[in-house]
Amino acid sequence: MHKETEILKVNNLSIRYNSSEGVKPILKDITFFVPKGKTLGITGASGSGKSMTALSLMGLTWDIDNFNVSGDILFEGINLAKLSDAQWTKIRGRRISMIFQHPQAALNPLIKCGDQIAEAILTHSPATDKKTAHNKTMDILHQVGLNDAVRIYQAYPHELSGGQLQRVVIGMAISNKPDIIIADEPTSSLDAGNASEILKLLKKIQLQYDITLILITHDILVLQRISDQIILFKDGTIEADFDNRGAFLNGCSDYTKKYLELASPNREYRKVISSYQPLLLDIKHISKTFTTSRYFPFYSKVKQTVLQDVNLELKSGSMLGLLGASGSGKTTLGKIISGIIDASEGIILFHEKIVSKFKISLDKGLRKNIQLIFQDSYTSLNPKQTVGQMLNEVISFYQLAATIQERDKIIDRLMDQLLLDKNSILNKYNSQLSGGQRQRVALARTLLLKPEIIIFDESLSALDQFNQKNIIELIIHLQSEYGFSGIFISHDANLVRSLCTEVMIIDQGEIVEHGPVAEIFNHPKHEITKSLLYSNYDLK
């Protein structure tokens, strides 16, 4: 990589956060460069500075209160660190675009997806008329692999699947043919099939428009297949710099070796509990059909069957894996079991008694015993409450403590069990926590209730390997201590292998395979099972 090809150079980028607890360094003298038309991979544990670096490259950290930012970012000779807001508007979104980690949060829920892409075009090309912007948007939707472009254009974000939303966000990013695209964890919430398609799409777009790509992900296997060079972050510094063949440019530390070892697929299974386990939850013939309105080209009612004749048994003290691709119906089933929505057909027996959304909403004890931990801990925790306030609210609502001393004792014990520093974390807000901390807080809020069933909905998919391993070990330990039963919803076979002893494979709303994890994974019969087990990131 010759220096004359470099399009972006970062020199001594540092960020310090001024808080009531003192000055906290976030980035420490970060220096790297990106060659034109190449792919730079950035990886590292949660809180290591990956996303903060990406936000700095977009000019989104310079004017934040309590942030002290220093250093230079040179883009084709222009020092982005010195630009005014007016100058940034000519670069951000036009010459440097970003694909955010959570497409649902990056899109406006009140505006149709097509209009949001058209708005990006009109913002940076004000001379373009609306009809031309509409036609360009339709072309972009086709380019990103959304063949049903008319429906997608008219759809709101909540009406699309995760893979479709990610393609819409990519469409927004390429709408002005930028020089650089920064993709922050674009596949962390997608199954292997969708993730592979998104990566192929990014590579195709990069070659088509000669775009420089900066890909941020904790999945080192993805980076080895798509990147020309990889840098590993640790505690706000660059720990290692290597190419996709593993040739190190600045040595290989013990931390780097451990990180790369954890990135290797897990082949060990959780030990099967041989003792008798009574039946706790029995789901019989559950089906779910949604009815939506379609306004284009004509108004009509559309029925979509998401679950069809699903049967499931959960034994006391067990951990059942529910493995399937995006849009297969996993989350819908979790919401039905936890009483968030009702099934269209079928019954749910909990301790041999029929339960429903209506019964769970009325019975506080029943609601307390069946808990759901959502996929995105960032949006499921109240942004206006500190961790302490969130935990106190649960204790107060369910009357779990008679005195302040008893309440504090419960919280102190829980913080110790979850390896959280109560002196610093209880006064923090959701936005001030790392991904691993947020997941532990979400787990703490649930464990306060000592539920009999905990449903984990993709709760670990967005975490790095270190946090995934730590949370898995923590869940196994807490399950043995609290005795809860679990349903672990995931698209990641490695997580199911580590945490569950039994697995059900779901495809298009139907259960296609069911049995012990080792048996299903060693001898898969259905094609969807094979595709989930053997991730294919071949980008050729």
C-alpha cells in the first residue's frame, strides 16, 4: 500500500470525557491511514473505541459537551478536524457516509423508507427535482437487491425485516456515491445467510463505485474475508495491525492472541442434565397471522402468516435454543409466550394452566414469572433513568423489599453476582454504559423478579467475543443458582451450542427439526439447519 494511494489519514486522535468522576480517556493518540479503494477492518471488544472512532470520522464528536477532542483527520488533504458545521454538511453523507449498527434506530419511524433515501439525495443535490429523486431512489432499491422496490419505497421501517432495513440504510449511504463508507457492525443482528448477502452487496458496491470501505465488526472471520488490512482496538488504543492473512505489522501481543482464539468457532457442547425434569411450559399448535394495510397501488388488507402449528415443550431448569434465520418467526413466538401479543390459534400451558396475553396482563405474579430480555438492550432500557432508578422501580412495583436496607441488600448482592461495580454503575444512564454492561443490567433487572422462565431474544448477538463468552458463563452460573428455565432465541449456532442442551430449528414459521443440540448439529437433516451451521462468507 503506497502512501500516494491514501485517501484518509488519522493522526493522534484523542478523546477525553469530562465527567463528575473526573477525566476519562476514550481514545488515546489513534493513528492509521486508509488507502483509496481498499477495505480497512476495525475490530475490538465493546468499549474499546471502535464506534467512537467512526463517529469522529463523521465529525459527530467535536462539538459534544464534556468531550475534549484533539488530533487531525486528513481527507484528501482536508483537515476534517478544522471544519465548521457548514463545511461538514458538504462532506457528511455526501463524500463520507455511514451505515449505523441498528438500522431500525437510524431510520425515522414516521417516514416511508423510499422518502428517506430521496431526502438524502435532495439534501445534497438541491437542484434535483422530486421526480428525478424518486426515480433514482427506485434504481438504488434495485441496486441493493430489493426487487420489490415499489412496496419497499412505500413501507415504513417497522414493516420490513432486519435484512431489508439494512439494505435500505445501505441505499441511503450510497445515494450520493460517496468516496468513503463507514459500516459500523452492519451484520451483527443478522443471520448467516443475510449477513453473507449484505457483505457481498457491500463488496459489489465498493467495486462498482470505487469506494473506500471502513468495516467495523467484532467478527474477525468476516474481516479476514473482506478486508485488506485489520486493526485491533483495546482500551482506546490500537493493539495490533495486521493483514487478512494474519501477517502482523506491529507484533502480536498476548491480548491479540487471546482475541483471535476467541474468534474461532466454538465446537464444545454444554453438558446435558441427566436428572428428571418436570414439564414447565407446553405450547400446542400455536399459529400467528398479522393483518396489515397496503396503500399502493390500491388500498387492500394483506394477511401474513408468521407462525404455523408450532409445538414446544420446556422442562424445568433447562435451556432450549430456538435457532432460525431473520424473519423466521422466532421473536414473534417469544412475544406470544411472554404475553406481549396473542396467538391467532393454539394454547399455552404454564404449570398445566392455560395462559394468554390477557391473563398475563391481569396477573402480576404470572407476568413476574415469564420474562423476556429484548435483543437491543440500548432501546429496551429507559434512557431517562439511571441504573439504580431502573432497579428501584422494579423492586417498588413488585414490592420485593419492605425497607430501604433490604432493597440495598438485594441490589448489592445482584451487582456482585453480575460482576458490576455498584459504586459507579448505579448512577449511570443507559447511554453511558458499554454493550456488555447494558446486557448485564438488562439481566439484573430481570433476575430481581426471580422468574421461572427467561426468554433471551438475540440478547448476545451484538456483543464481541469476550463479552459473549463472559455473559454465557454468567447465564449458566446464574441458572444453576436461581433455577430458572430459558428459551434462547438466536441466529448464531455457536451461541446455541455453548448455552443450550436442546434446540429447535424454525423456518418460515414452522419447526423443521428438534432434538439435543449435539445430535442436530452433528447430523443436520434440513437445508436451513445446514445454512445456519455453516456460515458462508465467500465473497467471490
